[in-house]
Amino acid sequence: MTSPTNSENLGSENSDPQSRTASSSEDKGTLTFVANGEDFVRQGFVSKDGWQIDFDHVYTTLGQLVAYQSDPPFDAASGGEPQAQQTVTLPEPATVDLAAGDATADPVQVGTQQAASGRYNALSWTLVPAPSGPAKGYSLMLVGQATKAGTTVDFALKMDPKLRFVCGDFVGDTRRGILDPGSTTELESTFHFDHLFGDAEAGPTAEINQKALGFQPFADLAENNRLEADSQTLKTQLSSSNWQQLNDIMANLGHVGEGHCAAEQLA
């Protein structure tokens, strides 16, 4: 016997491809990936060894940016990979200037992607060489001035750490990563440059200053108050202990707000 519902189904709303697409789109929203160097980059700060550091540019290139809906939630301290129920990837690397804008500027937009709704509670990215522009060939380039006791050093540090950061949920005052249908949410790659230079406001015994390199090892390499150095130069001219410390710091540079990330050294 022919089912009387066949003709009804052929004409139903659910069988219309356009209607199905519209229904599907109602379950989606927009993920905005942003990168943040925080006030240290936008406003300047004093290093642990007394250098006032101000940045003109802080270029970094992020590749393979992936957002995850992870169940269970990813714990960076435990390592491994997020157990992804959904993933969203930015397909192309993007170079951003973390120092762009004024002292109160918002984090820099890296890219946007349509995504299924839900809670995105993990994020990963790699540092890759910039394919073009002023930072071409380097994944991290710091340009600015450092001043202490009447001496100013103009610096351009061109570094190429080969790292992948895998991070859990954003930790901060504002909730991020919850994407409702038809809405927008941000996911933030955060860079903590106080881990590199230290922070005079934290005091000499603070953990951040015990582990930071400070600016003096770089100032010691300057000639005529100028320093332009790439990773190979730094490897050659820094002491072996300072070079090792610099690499250890690079592996702790990436965060999600105040949330820590696991770092994987890439070949």
C-alpha cells in the first residue's frame, strides 16, 4: 500500500533544501579569534632590571588556529590533546601587530569563522614565520625603545620560536567562548611579555621576576645604543644560560587570558 505521507513529505518544509539550510544556519554563530599583548605592549612597562620598555610594533604570526568544544574540558597541565566534539579552524596564517592602536586599544582581530553553537573551551595555535611584511621570515618581532639612567636603546628583536600552544578555557574577568545561535563570541590568544622582561611593579622576589630574563642581557649586546638581532645572533652572543632561559620563556609566552597553555616544540 502506498503511504499517504509520501506526497506530503515531498512538499513539506523539512524536505526543502533551502529550508534545511536556513534551519541549519540558525544553529550557527560567529567565532572571532583575537590576539592580545595586554597593557605591557600597549602602554609600556618597566622591566625587572629597571628598563622602561615601550613598543612601536610587536608582530606575531599565528597559524593553524583551532577552537575546540572539548569534553572533558582540556587541562593544559595534563598535556595531550583536547577531546574535540567540534572544531573550528582558521585556514590561513595571520600576522598581527599586538602594539597596534592606542594605550586602551582592544585585542587585535586575527580572523572570523562561522561555527556551530556551543561552548568553545580549548584553543591551539602555532607560531609560524610571517610570509610577508616587515616581520617576513620571523614568527615574533619586537620593535621599540628601552630607557634607563639616561640611556636609550632602540631595539628590533627578530625571533623565530617554533612552538605550538594548546590551551584550555579562557581565564579572566569576562567569559569567552560561549557561542549562542546567531551570536558572536571571542577566543583570545594572549601573550605575556612580562615573562620575558619581568615586571618591576611585582618586586624582585616575585616568581615572574625570578624566571624572567630582563632587558639588560639585550642591552649589553647593543652597539651605539642600537640593537638589531635575530635568533641566530642571540644564540651566538647571549651566554649559553641566557639563551636557554630565553627558549624556556618562549615556551611560556602563550596563554588564554591568565590560563596556561601546554607548549610543543616543533622541528
